[in-house]
Amino acid sequence: MKIIKWILFSFFLIVAVLSFCILYFMYSKLSFIDYPYLYLGVISLFLSIIVYYRIKN
């Protein structure tokens, strides 16, 4: 169970970081926010926090 917890946590955290990076690059180059990347980043960050605190060792 501990391995599954860290795999899920890492996956959701990587997805959140990538979507926030894409969001930053699009905003800095094109001056607009692409909302699907924002929603994906927030949801995956929220899911990574839930996985980290809710799944027992």
C-alpha cells in the first residue's frame, strides 16, 4: 500500500507541476490564462494532497 501511495502522489504532483508550468509559459508569452490547464493543476494538486494524507502506510 505504501508503494501505491507514493506512485499516486508522485503522479498527481508531476501532473500539477507540468500543468502549472504550461500555464505560466502560455501566460508569459501570450498574456492569457488557459483555464483547462489551471483546472487540471488545481484538481491534481488537491488529489495529491488527499492521497498523501488519506492513504495509510
